[in-house]
Amino acid sequence: MIHRESGLLKTSYQADMALYPLPIARWAVAAIAALAFLVVPLLLSDYYLSILNLVSVAIVGALGLNILVGYTGQVSIGHGAFMSVGAYTAANLATRLDAPFWISLPIGGLMAAAVGAVVGIPSLRIKGLYLAIATLAGQLIIEWTINHVTWISGGVQASIEVPRPRLFGMVISTQRQMYFFLLVFVVLAIVGVMNLMRTRVGRAFIAIRDQDIAAEIIGINIFRYKLLAFAISSFYAGVTGVLYTYYLGIANYEQFQITTSIDYLAMIIIGGLGSVLGSVLGAIFVTMLPIFLRITMETFGGLFFSSGAMLNIIPNLRLIVFGLLIIVFLVVEPEGLNRLWRNIRSYFRVWPFAY
Amino acid sequence: MRATLALLAAAALALGAVAPAAAAEIVIGAQCDRTGPTQTVGTNLCPGFNDYIKLVNMKGGVNGNTIRADEVDNEYKVPPAVESYERYKKEGAVTVSVYGTPQIYALTQKLTEDRIPGTSPGFGKAAAADGTKYPYIFPIAATYWSQAAAAVKYAKDQMGGSMKGKKIAYIFYDNPAGREPFPVLEELQKLEGFEMRTFAVPPPGVEMGAQVLDIAQRYRADFVISHLFGRSPSVAIKELKRVGYPLKKVVGFVWGAAEADVEAAGGYGVAEGYSALQFAGVGEDYPVIKEIKEMYKKEGKPEPKEMKESVYYNRGVFLAAIHVEAIRNALKAKPDGKITGADAKAGFEKIKNFTLGGLVPPIEITPTDHEGGGLVQVWQVSGGKWVKRTDWFRAYPEVVGKVIKEAK
Amino acid sequence: MFDWQFAALLLSNGILIGLMYSLIALGFVLVYKATDAINFAQGEFVMIAGFVVAVAITAYGAPLWLAVLVGLAGMIGFGFGLERVMLRKLIGRPVIAVVMATIGLAAILRGFGPMVWGAGTKSLALPIPEEPIILGPLFIPPIQLLGAAVSLLFLAAFSWFFLRSRRGIAMRAVADNQQVAMAMGIDVERYFGLAWAMTGIVSALGGIVWGNLLGVDVQLSLVGLKVFPVVILGGLDSIPGAIVGGLIVGIVENMAAGYIDPYVGGGTKDFAPYVLMIIALMVRPYGIFGKAIIERI
């Protein structure tokens, strides 16, 4: 009753191919947008906005990784390295050429895309876990290059401080301003992926994931599309790195190491491979879980442990619970949060009937 | 599903019910690494920090205000460090004890913008010793540049006072912190005329057989300066011993200098002769440590086992003490107790002759010098324990000063 | 003048360390060969095994042989238990689910170890000398010799097991095609459990040897990262591949550290084996000895 799909007549191809053909979907998206743009920044304090900012950056990164892993089926553990490529490119442009952020961001992304395409070259021959480890090699080589080539890294400290982004003369530095700044890019990223998957390119990606030999037979140039997938995914990763750099005010490759790549993999697997909503949900989940666990344990832990022991137990317990949640999740719903959401939606589709 | 939802709702309610900090409380933000690659340090340093705060509060706080140290585990990662920093800001912390080199780099701009002083003792950006360039970053202990200079001085003394033509091996953890001493080492190389070769140990630093073989067998170094941390110092000690290199020709920086490293290497017998730099005293024979022991005895509790790892524990105590001292100075200027980060910064810069009963060298922090002198001691493993080899000293201040000035 | 002695030293160090890497890789290969599961927690297995043995010796004062037995028993039990509790539920799920599950397991173990046994590093003393054995120009640390010997021993034992013994052949049947094996009357789940238990045994020995080499603490799990270039080079499901892969990785690492590092400022040791691995994969996409997967549309 709430989620009606019948009785809606469309009279143009445009209406049929719209991103949100159902009115309920349009209302929901409008409500979410209003919430995100108007309500949240006015109501929440700096601390919560800072968490949301971290989540926003993670969403962009997760979307990018999902393009490669979820839609094209190429497992990659090199995501962190592409982020650092983007970060350092933008940082160098910002400090050496005084480039404003609307120049350094796309160039950072493009540079990461180029590097990503190179790292993706082995994907022609190699598949599965073998490819994943080959991308890990890419991660290590890129890390080493940044660490050792001071021309890129700006000195032995390998950290480049960037000035805050300026928009029409206004400096973006408070959490609230950063929130809007990042939110714009999140929206662009989401709309970008959604539209990408409706194009020929997106369909080629999905074909490659499902059955790449058959895809090649029907004429899809899988090498080209695989490289394109790597490139687009790395573009997103590069943009993530740049956004992160502007948020922190510093570019440092130690933030983008193997653990980061694995964190992003966790995000898209928990969220759901091959779905935009999954990337968003997964990013929110993985970023906020440690914070949530810490708050829960601090609130309730005092009942069980002394304060001294608690300080030692809480962090380790957090790791344990994190791992447990991942496993429980996978056992209960291997297709991730996205599938959970779809189940809820299907339930409401036919509500109040049972089927 | 429903049970989970109910639990979550209960948690949210409980969160709301938990009261925020009390009024006459001064908050210090204390980051720690309890589960990351430097957890062997964090799990001993942070209890020291917390114990000192407890001691101060037991003695009535600072001018009647209790101090609260809010400890958060940042897992040696940057996002949790940033998130915990925002939390400290929300709680109105006046100082932050940052943990970890990438973390202090990530937070430098924020600390400066928000005007909250952050400390990074014995790690972090050595250039931050310049208080005019980095007004809100306080190394408060020997930076990697001072440590490098001290290590070279010690090596020089051990080699009979002259280094001309001698071969020095610098083995380091291949990340920005490990590479930080390069400018100072290169300057000293020119000054003292020694030959130096660097040996990078890529993270995670658990296997360095080839580098050690090179140092001992091919390069045949006359002295080894080692800048490793986490697990790698103990691995280095073991590997050097395995290839037969005399450990008395090895000196390590401050994070390769603990009882834990010696024990991990196989015990004091294995590590005999290994020397390392310290920026705080070793052992339990200091008045403030005795006071903490007394405090635990009064409560009827055994003394914390972390005290046995005295190198890290004492550093935690020192770190807390210097934060408290800064707050004390700030309160002197503003007796009403409403101090801000800027007041705490001024408080740091008034610290003079701070020795904490001999636990640390006399530290003096000024608006231009946030390092406090960069004094270190050398301790050596000898006869089954750490033995003090030199008194507090500072090496090549002109060279270090020059490098600081030239730093961007 | 080429320094032959140094090259020989590097080579011998590389061979011995490489064989020690193989020891850990063997655990990984065993599981993959029998159950098609990719175990991202291999390093953590070694760490837990090391903890159990080290704590038995230091905290409970057990003699070495007893501690080793406890470790072995513990890891075998752990393997069986793990398969029963967690992995059985994931049979039939896509491979990425198992991967993620082992990543989650790795996190659990990494939190569990230090929480229960403390974050300090424990040393695992073995009754072998610390001083290197000097064989002409070569310095051979006895612990590396022990590790290499154990590795080769396992290679022989498991190769025989899979080729000749009834259970080994049954396990290969299960790995090849679960449903047909079930139809032939093979208890698939029990063999899965056996495979994980065997990994437990290998991890136990790995934990002892590596725990002595590096000291036992949470960082010991990092040796697990070394597994990947080794098994990828050698082939995910090949036991001789694990040995050959380990040898290559060990030798390449040392040669890179000795000869390339001085020119580029160091640090090549970590990724040099990966570069070699990529080149090898372009020629043989399933590893040198790996079984090529035939894809059918």
C-alpha cells in the first residue's frame, strides 16, 4: 500500500528510464536530501558532524571500490594506494602551483585513474585471488615510491600540508563548512555511479563480472573495459584521497596503507557487492562501528570491569566484536546490508498482505 | 532482530543518560595505542599517564580542580585519532597528548586552528621544536633530530673521540619517522667526517636478516645507530647477535630502549652491551614513582604490573606531569579556573627547570623552543639490567638548531 | 671484485628464511587444497599457537615437550572447532564470504590474544644455541636451520599423505568435487575438519619456530602477510609450490636487500618478490605449480 508500483503510467521514454520512476522513491530521496542538507547540519554539534565527515569520505571510496569489485568482479586490495596517489597529486598542486581545490581535485583523481589503469594491466591474464595479490603488489610499490621519491612526497617526512580549500573567497575550515563541502562530492559520486551503471559501459562491467568469457564472445573488449573499471574506480579513490587531505589539512601516505584497503573491502562486502546503497550503508557501518562500540563499552563496561582493566580490555574487545560482527553478518546475510534493505522493502511492497 | 533493535534503543537512551563532565574539572585528551603496532608501548605508557593523574587528584588536584584524562585508543591509525580529537574538543579539553607520528602530522593543522596545545614527546615532527612556526605543537622531549645528534655523539665518544673515516651504519624503520633524522645525520657526517650508509627496514620490520648481514659482513660497520620501533628493535638485537656483531657497538633511539625490547630479544643475557637513548629515567628509584606505589598501597591494591616496564611507564608519568604543570601555570595566570587551550599553551611556555624529582632532565620550554632542551641519557644493558652510562646531555645544539631553522 | 662471501651469505639466509615462509604457506595451501577456502587468518593462527606454547612455558613453567604437546593439541582442537562452528555454515557461499569471514576471524584472534595473554612480548626459548653455526664463510643461525628442516619434513609428510594414504586421496576427492565425493560415501564435513586440524598442526610448529625467531606477541601475526606472494608464486593448491615459492621469495628478498637497496635508498625487499610474482603470473596465471582452473560457460 505504501510502496505502490502498479497504477503508474509513464508516457515518455524519459519517464521510463528515470532514476527514480516511483513517486514513493522520489519522495524518499527528497526527504533524505532535505535531512542531509538542511536538518542535520543545523542540529548536530561539531563532534557528530566530524564523524559524518569521515563517513562521507568513506562513502566516496566505497563507491569507487564497488565499481571495481562489485560491478566488474575484479578483486583489488590496492585501493589505499590510489587514494594516496590522489592525495599527493593534489597536495603537490596545491602547494607548488597554488592550485585551488576545483583544479587539484579532478587532476588528483585523473592521476590516480592513470596509475590505477597501469596496476590493472595484469587483470587481462590473472583472475581471482591471484589478481587480488597482484593489486596488493601495486599497493606496496606505490607506497614505496611515495616514501622514497621526495619529489613526490615533499621530503623525508612524506607529509605535505595543504591550505584549506577556498570557495569564492570563503575558507572552508569548520566542521559544518566541511560537511557541506564533502556532501556535495558524495552526492556527485552517488549520482555518478548510478548513472554509470545504466550506460553501455556499466552494462559491460556487469557482463564481465558475470561471465567474462561469454562477454568477450559477444564482442565486448574485456581488456579495455577492465582497464576502464580500474581507472574509474581509482578516480574515485583518488578523489577520496584528495577529500581526505583537504579535510585533515595534510597528505600522508601512512593513512592509506593495506589496513585501509582491507577496511574498504569490508565496507563493500558488508554493505553489499554491486549496489550503490550497499556502498553507502557499508561505509557508514564500518566507519561508525568502532565509535559505537567504544561508546557502548564505556557506558556499560563499568558494570563488569574495573577502570584500569577496562582501558586495556575495551580496545581489544572492540577488535573481537568487530570481527564477530563481520562473521555473524556473513553467516546471516552474505549479500550484505543491501539485501537486508531489499528484504525490508519487499515486505512493504506487498504490505499489508503476506505475499 | 527485535532484540537487537531493543538493545540498540536501550543503548541510545543510556547514552543520553550518561552525564557529561562535571564542572570543576579540567580535561586532558590522552590518546593511546592499545591494539595497534605499538601496543607494547601504549599498554605500559598510558597506565603511567593515568596513574600520575590519579596521584594529582588524590592530592587535591591542581588548585582545587580535578584533572580528568580521557583516554582513547587510536590503534595507531589516523581516522580514530581525528575522531578522538574532535571528542576532546567537544569535552573542552585544554591540552591533548597525541600518540603517534602520523597522528601528530594529521592533527597539526587542527590543533593550531583550534588553539589547543598538543604534545609529541620523543616522536613526531622534529621541526615543531620551533615554537614560532608551530605555536601549538610541543615536542617537550628530545625530537628525532636531537636523538640523532646524541647518538652520533655517543658513538664518537665510544670510538675514542674521533670519527674521521669510521663507518657508521644507520638502520631505520622505512617510514617518515625513521627517515626524519636524515638532515641532521648528513650535517654531522660533513662535520665529523665519518662514512655513513643507511639500511632501511620496511614495515612491519620483523625480518631484517639481509640488512644485518650487510652491516656486519659486507659493510663491516664500526658503529650502528638504530632507529626502530614497535617489534623491530628486539628483532634487530637478535639478528645482530646472530651474525656475530658486538652489541656494545649499537645504540638505539628512544623507542628501542625498553625492558620489553630486551625481553623480547631473548633476555638480558642476549642483549648484553646494547645501549639506547632515554628521555626519562629508568627504574623505580624516583620519588614520584614511590608516591604512586604509596597511593596503591593505601588503596589496598597491588602496584600496577606496568611499572615493571619502567621505561615506558615512567615516560607516561612524565608526560602527564608536564601536562599538569602547564595547567598549573595556566591556572596561576587565571585563578578562576576557566582556562582554555590558549592559556594552556602559555602555561607550557612558562615551564622552567622541570625535573620531576630527577626523573627527567631540567626542561625549559620557551615560546621559541618547544622541545625543552632535547636532553637524553644513555643506558646500557649490563649484567642483567639497564645501567646508566651517561648523564643528561645535549649534543650538537648548533647543528640541530640550524636544521630546525632550515626546515620548511 | 665481486664479494662471493656476501652473496653466499645472502643466498643461504634467503634459502633458510624462505623455507620458514613455506612453513606458514603450507598451512594456507592445506586449507585451500582441501576446502577451497582462502584463509586470511593464517598469520593469526601462528600467533595463537605461539602464545599458547610461550605462555605454557613462561607462566605455567611447563617443560618444552609438554608445552609443544599442549600447543599441538590446542591447535588441532582449534582447527576442528573452527570448522564446526564457523566454516560449516559458510559451505556453498561465494568465496568472498569465506575470505571476509577469515578476515573477521583474524580480527577476533588479534584482539583475543593480547587481551587474554597481555600485550608484552614473550620469548619462546628453544634448546638450541643462539650463536650462529659457522660453516666456512656462512653464518647459519640454528633456529633457521630448525625451521627449514621442519618445513621440508612437512613437505615430505604431506606429499606422501596426499599421494598415497587413503585419507589424503579422500581429501583430494573432496576438494575436487564435493558432491561426487559425498555420493561416493566420503564424509565431506569430517574431512573439512581434518583439513583445518592439519593446518592447526602446521601453524603450531610455525608458531614455535617463528615465535623463537621473533618473540611472541600480536605482531607475530604479520608473518601471515608473507604467505601471499609465496602461495601465489607457487600456486594456491600446490604443496611443492609452497616450498618453491617460499625459496624464491626468500632469495629474492635477500638479494634485493643486498644488491638493489643500496642504489635506491632501501626498502625494496618488501615488494621485490611481488614484482617477480606479477611477472611470473603473466606467464603462468595460476602460479608456477598451480592447477589451472578450467572455466566453462
